[in-house]
Amino acid sequence: MPADHPPARENPMNTDGASATSTATALAEGVWTPVCALADIVPDTGVCALIGGRQIAIVRVGQGDTLYAISNYDPFSRAMVLARGIVGDRGGIPKITSPIYKQGFDLRSGQCLDEPSIVIPVYAVRLQAGMVEVLAGG
Amino acid sequence: MISSKNLVVIGNGMVGHKFLENLVEAGLTGTWNVITFCEEPRHAYDRVYLSSFFNGKSAADLTLLSRPDFYHESGITVHLGDKAVAIDREARTVTSAKGVHIPYDQLVLATGSYPFVPPIKGNDAKGCFVYRTIEDLEAMQAWAKGCKTGVVVGGGLLGLECASALRHMGLEASVVQAASRLMNMQIDDGGGAVLRDKIESLGVKVLLAKDTVEIVKGTEGQVERMRFADRAELQTDMIVFSAGIRPRDELPRSAGLVMGERGGVVIDDQCRTSDPAIYAIGEVALHRNRIYGLVAPGYHMAKVALDAIAGTPAERAMTFTGFDMSTKLKLMGVDVGSFGDAFGATPGSHVVSYTDSQHQVYKKLVLSPDRKALLGGILIGDASAYGALHQFMLNKVALPPAPEDLILPVREGGKPVGMGPEHLPDAATICSCHNVTKGVICAAIADSKLVDVPGIKACTKAGTGCGSCVSLCKDILKSELKKAGITVSNHLCEHFPHSRQELASLVRLHQLRSFDALIARHGSGRGCEICKPTVASIMASTWNEHILERAHAPLQDTNDRFLANIQRDGTYSVVPRVAGGELTPDQLIALGVVAKKYNLYSKITGGQRVDLFGARVEQLPAIWGELIAAGFESGHAYGKALRTVKSCVGSTWCRYGVQDSVGLAIQVENRYKGLRSPHKLKSAVSGCARECAEAQSKDFGIIATENGYNLYVCGNGGMKPQHALLFAADLTPARLLQILDRFLMFYIRTADRLERTASWFNKLEGGLDYLKAVILDDSLGICAALEAEMEHVVATYQDEWKTAISQPDKLKQFRAFVNSDLPDPSIVMVAERGQPRPAFWDEKREHMAALLGS
Ligand SMILES: Cc1cc2nc3c(=O)[nH]c(=O)nc-3n(C[C@H](O)[C@H](O)[C@H](O)COP(=O)(O)OP(=O)(O)OC[C@H]3O[C@@H](n4cnc5c(N)ncnc54)[C@H](O)[C@@H]3O)c2cc1C
Ligand code: SF4
Ligand code: SF4
Ligand code: FES
């Protein structure tokens, strides 16, 4: 069964979404998987990474190196599409919007901004020598 | 002040606290010496929102105390963490576990209930929990750290809430329900099926009609697996019991008060027990053979008991005569509402129901035998009508002649059935938690000039209890504001204090060429899914740069971003341009070859072209490479842009045709192809007045006459069909194009986002005459500018796909994974009528479960 929901609180990104390099903290378990170069992600868009069978959307907010990683699975349409959503903010909360039915998700916590009871998994992400790395559970 | 009389309250839960709050508010602390026993280590907290503890709320966040020292200030003695263990009715004393021994004059029992744990072998295993207090949750949280899976026993309201909490903790969650459907107390089979589907799609496994007979323990006495009556087994790391509640009635029982057969201390309409000095309120009380497991009736009992104890004169005193147990909640994001006689138990009642399995919506109404009154109902998946329907029932509002319209989706061109809050009487209780009527809310809106729901909450307390009345409060607010003629702002979104029209002129005026430049000067924040595509569209129709340029690509909705139309499974469909619907045999073959090679589902569109479905994102460039080689170009079916110009065969073949409608359609389509607009644009050309191309249902339609062409504008098919209006007659092709240039650009400049020409026209002050004056007579003096703007767009046309596949940086975006060339494994096709189609959830449930679980 879907166990795709590690607790939102595992996200090491601090709440104001400061740069990935400064906030990444290695977690107890799991490995950092290099995924792509920062330059491979157009500012204010997402890409999808396949890590151990799991689909993780990596989102670059702004022109700099602010990164978030969130599940690519959109629970509303049940399709793997979140990486293809529009990146923006709601009241300062960085978010990505599902390209199918347009629900927004808080990139920091995975909290759906339109349905309070929905939270999707987020993952730790960092920048290491120009490479984007994601921590996906062991 | 020390008073002579003791009032003792046992239990400081939600209802006990409410009772004391009311007592303080009523100024009775001088009359009574008030003492309360609180078994839990903390003062009353909001049990209803207990689950938010898992979303990071602390115990302090959940407190019900308006100020931390509320009890102290009010002179109420609280024995915290001390449980009352005996009542001596002869001596009128209460004794506590810590040895407090005090006399009472009046005693109130508010001891609530405890979760029922079924007597199953092994139910004491480590890793078995209940869900009632903060301590329960802390224990669950600690245990869950080492777990992968969790099971909730019980598929009622609380069980589902609990399953959702397990999901939030990162566990694979299952719900095991003994009954044959979820929430069997509130909803029927039809609703249960829809709810189950919803819940499963959110990743919680649902096992119905499963009787647990044993919990098998592991070597360390921990939960290992569950065994069911049908011999099936289920591995799990933890179990939460949520199989109902039982009143905590041990005190009144041993004190010899009259008890219900299955527990609960019996109370009368004043909440008095069989001993006139003892009252019982909340979940411990049994009223007319019923326990009320919700907070609102408990709060009502608290008021009733206070009236009785304070000696309020009978004509003003409240009584408890039962309570409406209707509920509306959001379970894991799924709306569930059940009210009144939900099961149609009333003799002779009628049922109307509506099921939409695709959108997982189920609605049912129970009508009186004469169909004039609403007796109850069930709403799953979409409970937006709950507030109004519930009020209709409570206030016995006469139903419209076709009551089914109250739950059916609004049909094309139809108006929603009149069931707005304006139909409710002022006396209607909107918020039952705080007993606030519509009249009170309306008065507050008017007197305090309220403009939002938080204002209503602050002024009237409505909506601050269980929250189920909030949407109704919002509707009332809207209708009151509308009545008062208060207009709602036309700002595009939170990022721009401007309308689309204003933004379009700012872009032109200041020559702004990117979203970043615009938001820096005229907006704030990072933008969103509303302003970004809107600005992208404005940029495209003004400057016409490629929409996948680095500055523009992040603004585009997924369709524009990948130059194809996204479908429900995340694949795309491809529609090459077939101007005027004219297609050569070679082109037809080429389309067939591509469709076959990539296994694409093929269908003729309503716009006279061919749609190829099921292309994965990484296949799009290759598909387009082949289509372009065969002479095709982008059809812009993905854009809010000109779509097609349909045509009939006209004078070329048809014996009635008076002009070459195909030729003109091709000319018009090629002129405006790629033109981005506030919404899609459709057109058609008919070769004679018989109108075979249906031009009068288009944004702009052209009908040939003996003397030239008649132009019709602002028609619409789709959701709200509207006929186009004759704008100009007997035009030459050149004049026709000139008028169209002006008309289209004027619409693009002035319409709101996602506003088709028909709705734009309907709002246009001055109507058709005004539009004619602007476009035909140049009354605003802008026609030269409009024509120049269109000329620029036409001159800078490029085939978006051709450009995209020739530029590596754009091409790079078309891939499923940034770190792998594998196709997306979640895309599964099945065959139907000899072609592929995306699997429905039911067909790939297992497969998806494996993917999401890995
Ligand atoms: C997770 C969850 C979600 C819920 N959601 C909703 C909802 O959405 N809507 C709704 O209407 N209701 C909901 N409820 C039910 C609601 O919480 C109860 O109806 C309400 O709390 C009942 O109040 P009460 O004061 O009778 O009992 P409680 O709140 O349980 O308070 C009783 C208190 O008395 C104490 N006590 C018991 N015996 C003694 C003793 N001998 N001496 C001293 N103290 C004693 C107990 O420890 C407890 O603190 C929910 C309940 C739970 C657990
Ligand atoms: S509209 Fe006129 S010309 Fe065109 S197909 Fe119909 S009858 Fe023939
Ligand atoms: S009418 Fe349009 S939106 Fe509705 S199902 Fe058909 S294609 Fe989709
Ligand atoms: S009805 Fe519960 S808050 Fe209004």
C-alpha cells in the first residue's frame, strides 16, 4: 500500500526557504542521491527525479539556489504530475500548483493549501558543489 | 469571597469547562464556591481538534482556556491531575484519589467517555492504542517512530480521522471495519462506496466486513499481525482501536444513581440525574436512552444544567429535549455530510439520489411523503450544499417543485436553483455550537461593517466551534454584501492590485517584456497559477516571443509549457493544425503512421482536425519531428489562442454554395494562428445561409452571401451556448480581415482572464452599438493601433514546435525524469475498442500502490 508519506516535519528546509546549502541537514537514515546540476532546473520551475522507484519533484524557487523536494504524486488527480505545476506563493508561502486541478501545495511542508487535511511527502534537498542532491529514505 | 455553598464539577473536559465558563460569564462565582476535579494533567483542551496535534499543534495550542489563569482569576479551585473516586450521596461528599474530601451542595458529572476496546485476544499487545487524549497521541507518536504500517480498527468518523493521522506520521495505513461500509451510522451503502473509493485513492487501505478475532503478539509482546474471522491475516506494526465510545459512568454507578441498560447516567430534560442534587452533562449522560457523542449537544446540556442550578425561572430556563445529530466534516479532504433522517426511515418518505463515480460524489435527499419538505440527506464528496440543505430541513422551508435540482449539478445555461441563504428566515439557527441565528449574523455584518468570515467569527462567535457552519456564514456574508451593493475587487490575484485589462495596458505603456519586470514594478510576491499564465498571455499577444523562452516558460500552464494537452493520467494529446479542416490523403496517411508508431489513440475533434492521445512527455519532440517533416505545424490546441476555423465545402463542391468558404477559412486561420488571447478563440466559415459550419456558435463566424461575407461575433458553444450577433454585412475579404484585426485586439486588450468573447460582450456597457462604434467607426481613435498590434503578431508568427525542437535548451524540458531516461511507470494503457486508453484507478490500483509504496 502507498506508504509515500513520511512525516512532513522531516523536511529540513527552514520555514523561510533560505538557500538549500545553508539549511540542509543530513537525516538519521537514507542517502543523499545526486540528481542533476542546479543549472538543469530553470528558475521557478520543477523537474522530476526518479530515486529508488520514487518520483520526487525538485523545485527551484527564484533565480538563486532555493530548492525544495516534494512528492510528484498529485493525490487529487492521482497522476504523477506535480513537478509540472506552476511555482509561486500564497501569502508568502512558497507553493507549487497541480497542473491538473490546480490545488496548491506548500513546498516546505507538503501541506495542501486548499484542503487542510491533505499533506504530501517532502524530502530533504541540498546543493553540493553545484549538484542537486536529495535525501530519500533508506 | 468565600461562599457557603459548594458546587463541585467532576471532569474538566470540553463540556465541564464550558459549564464553568458559562457560570463565570453569568456571574455566579459569588454565589457558589466552585471546585472541579480534573483527572488529566492539564486543563480542558479542544478534543475535536485533537488530530492537529500531529500537524504540529502543541497541547498549549489546543487549550480551551481563554487566558492561562482563567480558573485562578475566577476563583475556581481546580484539582489538576486528581481523579474523583467516590461519591457519598448520604453525606454529600466527593473523595479524590489524592485524598481530597469535600462536601457538595450541587454536583455536576462531566466525566465524558472512554474508547471502547473490543474484547479480542491479544488486545493488550504493545503497540495497541486508543485515540482520546493528548497522552494517547504522545504514546502513538513515540511508538510509530519504529513502524511502517498501522491499522485502525473501526471505520467510523474517528477511525477515518485516525487513519489519516497515521498517514501523516508516514505509515501505510489500513482501516479494518466490521460493518460492510464505512461510517455505517451516518451514511448508506451508496455513500459508503463513494467514500471508500475516495479514502482509498488517498492511500488508506479499507477492509470491510472484517471481524478481528485475534491480535498475534511477537516475541516481545508487541503487535505482529491480526487474524480475522475469515482466516485472513494482516501484518502490522501498530493498531489503534476506534470502535466506539462508552460513558465513564463508574462513579454514578457505584453511587447507586439510575443508569441506562448499556451504561450512561440517566438525566431528565433539566440534565438532572435520579438524585436532584446531581446533574450530568456531556458524553456521560443518557437522555431518553441516547448518548450524544458530539460536542454541540454537550454544550447545550451545559447551559441547561446551569439554568437549573442557578434557579432560572422556568419560562426562561433552557431545556434539553434531544439534539439534531447532523454532521458535516472533512475527512482526509473528503466532504461528508449527513443530516436528519438520512436513511429514509420516515414511513412514506421519498428518496432522490445522485451518484457520480468519476468525481466520487454521492448526494441523497430524503423527502416528505408530499415531497414538499426535506427530512434528511447524505452528501459525500461535495457537501457544499450542506449548510443550506440542513437549514431547509430545520426550518421546514418549502422545497422547489423539482427538489432533485438541489443536488444535481447545474446544467448548461441553467441557473443554480434558488437555495441561497436569502431563503432562510432570520430566526434560523446558523451556528448550533454557539446558537447564533441568521438575524444576528446579518445584524453584525451591517452594524460592524464586516467584510469577511473572520469578522463574523469575532463578532458573533459563529463558526468558532465545530466549524461546520463556516461555509454557510460565508454565503450569508456574500448575499448580504451583494444586497448592500458592495462590490468585490477586480484585482487579478493577491500578487497584483490590478485587473487583467490594466495589466495589459501597463505592459504596453511601459514596454515591459517579462513577468519579473511587471511584478517588480506593479505587483508583489512570486506570482501564482492565476497571474503567471495571465501575464504570459498578455506578453505573448503583445510581444509575441516564443512562449518557452527562459523568461516565459515558468509562467505557462502545463499545456503551454509542453505545447500539448494534458490528459487525466498526465500524458498529452497532440493536435496538428489542419487549417479550414482541409487535409490531403498524404497528410492523413502521415498522421496514421505517427499514431501507429507511437501507439496513440486517434479521434476526430469537434474543430475538424485529428487529435492523437497518449503521448508521454518525452515522446512529444520525436512525434513532432515526424509531423513537421510531413508538413504539419502546431495547432495551438493547448493554448488560450486561436483554435480552428471550421468550414463547410462551400462553392467548391456544394450545389448551394455561393463563396469559397474553405479558401476563406484557410486564409483566416493562417492569419490568426498562434494568436494568444484571454481565452480560446473559435471560428467557422459557411458557404451559404444554410450555415453547415455552425458559424453562429463561434467567437467570430463568417457566412457567405451573394455579395461577400457577413460577420457574426461573440457567439459561444460550450457550457453556456449563445448565438453570435450580426456585426457587419456583405464584406469583402480585405475589409473582413481589417475588422477582425481590430475586433480581436480590442477583445485581447480589454477582457478579463479566461473570459470568452460572449461573456466579455455581455458585460460590455453599451452593447453591440458601442462595439460597432469602436470597431467600425473608430470612436475611440484606437483602430490604427489595434491594427498595428495585430500586424506585429502576424508578422512574428513562428511554429512553436518547429522552434522548440531546433533549440536544445527548450528540448531539454521534455523528459519525464531529470536523472533517468525511463518512461514514467505510473502511465498504464489498456485497450478499448481497438485503441489504447489510460487505465482507470481501479484497473491500476495495485500497480500504483506498489509505485507509491516503494
Ligand atoms: C479525535 C476526536 C475527534 C472528535 N471530533 C469531533 C468533532 O469533529 N465534532 C464533535 O462534535 N465531536 C468530536 N469529538 C467528540 C468530542 O470531543 C466529545 O463529544 C467531547 O469532548 C465531549 O465532552 P465531555 O466533556 O463530555 O468529555 P471529555 O471531553 O472526554 O471530558 C471528560 C473529562 O473528564 C475526565 N474525567 C473522567 N472521569 C473523571 C473523574 N472521575 N475525575 C476527574 N476527571 C474525570 C476525563 O479525564 C476527561 O478529561 C471528537 C473526539 C475525539 C477523541
Ligand atoms: S453552408 Fe451552404 S455551402 Fe456550405 S455546405 Fe451548407 S449548404 Fe453547402
Ligand atoms: S466536454 Fe470537454 S472537458 Fe468535458 S469531458 Fe469532454 S473534452 Fe473533457
Ligand atoms: S455550528 Fe459548530 S461552529 Fe457553528
